[in-house]
Amino acid sequence: MQAVERPKNAQPWTNLGPKVKLSSAITIIAPSVIYLAILLTTGMDFMAGLFTIFLPLQLLCGAWAGYYSYGKRGITDGLLLVVTFFLSLFVFVLLASVLWSVIESGFQALSPHFIYQNNVYVSGKTGLEIGGVGHAILGTALTVGISTLVTVPLGIATAVYLTETRDFGRGTVRTLLQAMSALPSVVSGLFIYSMLILSGWSGYSGLMGSLALIPLMLPTVSRVAEESLRLVPKDLRNGALALGAPSYRAFFMVTLPAAQSGIVTAVLLGIARVIGETAPILLTMTIANGTNLNPLQGGMATLPGYIFNYILLGDPTSIARAWGAALVLLIFVGILFAAARVASAPKKAKKRSAK
């Protein structure tokens, strides 16, 4: 097969003239130099100067660069680029600072025994040489696992209903999913608390926490699975139907396998969505210091509940334990997002040499 040549204008930013490059360099360097000079000479607060000095200077230079490069029509483009890059960089810096704070503070408590031990003999002032989050990891796995067992079949069935049928109820179902995606987590916990716990039907348990996580996980699984099914080419399904396969066999043998990676991504993103929820857990479960593998009875610890409990104690050692649990939770979420990324990556087609 003959390789397709890439058009020369595929990367227009590589063909910028010297005029545009010069104005862009001035726009980046000049405000930074002026801002740093003012910051060093006056001792102004960094964040205050960032919005009162650096950003206005950057906007002025961006408008000048747009006018200098493209005339009056370039002023709006220059301002838009400055605002976009500034806000993107600002969010990136905030995210990086949060990640660094969790890693730096949590690493002090992180150790091998911190991963597998529980806190039966640990108080707020006990040293970090004993105790850990092993019971909280198991509790999180149980509560999220039960939610996953209920949500995944329901979410995939909802996605199939929205993509494979032409029923008039699809609009109502899609509206409900959109409303549930904006549902505050505390509302889900309050619903389970008022309907099942406050009424006396059940007590505080891991099962109640799992039920509170289901409305939060369902919209993510359903919407991502729906988009994955919609991305499957219709020619595949039509080909199976043309060969005489019934609709249900065409779906299970052609459409569903083709959307397999997207459905796996939907499940992983749904788990990552609820694994760090705190409000539903606090309203439906009691926090325990020991290991409990029975979701139907007794208190059970989870990582979000563990973090909340030890921050509430207020002692330096307990806060260090909370930072360590936050780092463990961050690692788990990072693993889930990485797995979702790998699952959703397109498979590389095998290269065939032309003979």
C-alpha cells in the first residue's frame, strides 16, 4: 500500500513568519520581566500581583501582538489567546500544587505496614510506627464493588436501550441521566439515610453506603457506554444483518465486541467517580477502626471516611495519617484513570508491506 503524504499545511503554526514570532516572544517575555522586577523590588504578594499586574500587562501585550501581526482583526484573537493560556496555566499550577502537597505530606506516613494494618490499637496521638489503612482499603473495595455489581449491568442496559431502540421514552431516560449526573453526593446519601436508615428498615452498614453510591456512578457508566456504542460503525451491524443474523445476535456478536474497550472505560471511570465520595459514606456508614468484611452489619471504614475522621481529630499525627490515606486514594484513582486511558486507546493496526 502506498503511504499517503501529509499535506504541507497540516501544521500551520510551523509556517509563522518572523513578524508573528517576534511579537509572540515580546508578549511572553516583556510582562514576565516587568512583573518579576516589581515583585522583587516591592515584595508584593505573588497571587495579588499575578492578577493586578501580570494579567493586565499580558492582555495589553497580547492585543498589541495581534494588531502588529494581523491588524485590527487580530486584537480579539490576541486577547483570546492570552486569556486561554493564562487560565489553562493557572489551573495547571493549582492542580500541580495540590498533587505535590498530597505527595509531600502523605509520603511521611506511607510505609509497608501502613498499607495492610488496621487501627484497632491506634488513637489520634499514636505514632506512625503502627496502624494503617488496610481496613479502609478493604472497606472501600467492598462498598465500591457492590455498587459496581449493581451499576454496570444497569448502566450498560440503559446505554443499549438508548442506542438500539427507537422508543419514545428515550428522551425521558436521557433527561433523568443528565439530572442524576448533576446530583450532589450529599443528596444521594440523605436519600438512603431517610428512606432506609431513619425509617428503621436498616442500620448503618456498608450496604447502605454502596446503595448511596449507585446514583452517582450510574450516569457516568451509562453516558460513556452510550457514546462507545454510538461510535461503532453502522456498516458492521448492517453487514451482520445482511448475512441473516437476528438483531440481538448482531448486537451481541458484532456491536458489543466492537465497543468493548469503551465499555471497560465506562466502568473504570464510574469507579473513579465514586471511590473518593465522602458525604454519602458519612451519612450511611459508621467508621470503624477494625477490619470488617461483612457489608450487612457493623461499622466499616473507607478511605474517604478514614481521611475525614483523622482530620477531625486535629492532632499532628492524625493529620499525617489522613495525608497518607489521601496519597493512597490518589494512587488508586491514578491507576484507574491510567487503566481507562489504556483501555480506550485505539489498537494499532498491523503494518502490511505492499508487494
